[in-house]
Amino acid sequence: MAEYFRHRASSGGRTKEEGIADEEVRERILKAVEARAAARTAEYGSEVMRYVEKAILLQTLDHHWREHIVDLDHLRQYVGLRGYGQRDPLNEYKSDAFELFQTLLAKLRAEVVRQLMHVQISTGPSHLWSRRPCRMQATHINPLTGENEVEQADFGLTCASGPQQSQDLGQGQRNAPCPCGSGRKYKHCHGALA
């Protein structure tokens, strides 16, 4: 329990209380958790803490749920062998799946509490957002030629306003480059309008 509260239990003060009841220990732990939660709520505000709690809960639930689905898949493959032992595989699967779900809930509770006790919240400007974002490039690889069609295309003002009418450009061959200069095939550019 000392791990959850980030403090080391001093051996001098605890040895005097050897006859302490389990219920009193639970009450002390609950008071410490509530005090820490109240201090964090006062420090960061209730809106920030609710957002952090939701984010941690959803992230942890997503992670453990994916593991649970994999465990159920493994169980489904394994439980078929129990039919050889004269046991009903469906009932075996139901009971084992229920146990796995109960284990999932227990792990979820423990993990969420552990993360909430250890989370470090920074409200200042993040150093990750202070950098300029990387410039992104669009790519489209033609599966027939293997060439990057976006790199070859000229995204000037000619096609920025959309393709011109095909009667202005004349009739071209379908697989030839479009006469507008976009670099695309006629059938994909102005031929699509015809």
C-alpha cells in the first residue's frame, strides 16, 4: 500500500500498532486516498481532474479489454479439449469466461487507482506543442505504374478551381495526359466530366 501513496512506511511508528484491526487499516487508507484526491482537485480544479480520470479510465479499459478479448479467443480454442473429458464445452466456456471477466474488473479497478495516484499533471505549456509541426506531404502511389501521382501533378492555379470544361480543352485520348497540365490522365481529370 505504501507504493500507492508514494511514501515509505517508517518502521518505528508502525510497530506500536500491531494489534490494529483490519477495518481500521481500511479506514486509514480510505481517508488517505480521499485526502489526496481532494488535494489534487483543489490544486488543479474539478474539471481538469474529471478529464484526467476519464482519460485514464478509458485508456486502461481499452488496454485491458483488448487483452480480455485475446484471452477469450485463447479460451475458446482451449475449451474444446474439455469435451474429451466428458464436460460440456459451452458450460466450461461460460464459467471460465465469467472468471476472466471478474479478473478483468479487479485488474481494471487496481490499475485505474494506481494510475490516478501516480499521474503527474502539468498545466503549463507543453514542450511538445512548442515545436512547429512537421510539414506533411500527400502521396498516392499508382498501383499500375508504381509512381507517386501527387508528386508528378502540378497543383497550380489551373486545377485549383476545378477542371475546366472538356470542350475548351478538346477531346483527348483517355489514357493520355490531360491537356490542362495537371499531370493526371485525361479519363481521371477532364474526361470524367465528359
